[in-house]
Amino acid sequence: MLEHFRNLLQARRVDRDEAGASAVEYGLLVAGIAALIVAVIFLFGGMIKNTFSDTCTTIQSGQTSTAGHTSSACS
């Protein structure tokens, strides 16, 4: 009888489905990447906006250098 229970327990260990665990791991990975993207956009968004605004202003005015130049929004 004890041997029968051992065989049942061994069969349950072998047949254990780990697809749910993999899905949770992938979900956590996607959530971490999404949080990282949001943090990077939040931290560097203003700097990137200013860089594009400076470039747009330079192109519109025909200047070659923008050292110390404060920009306005392009239209």
C-alpha cells in the first residue's frame, strides 16, 4: 500500500505543469520593461523635447550653432 502512494506522488511530481509559472515570469518581465520605458521617458523627456526644439529653431533660423540659445516651440 505504501508503495502505491509513493508511485502516485512520484507521478504527480513528473506530470506537474509549469506553463503557468512561465506565463507569470514573462508577465513580470514585460511589466519590468514597461516600467523601465516609462521611467526613461519621464526622466529624459524634457531634455529630448528641448533638443528637438533647439534643432527645429536652428533649422528655421538658418543658424549653424546654438550655444547658449534658448528655444521656442516649432510650429
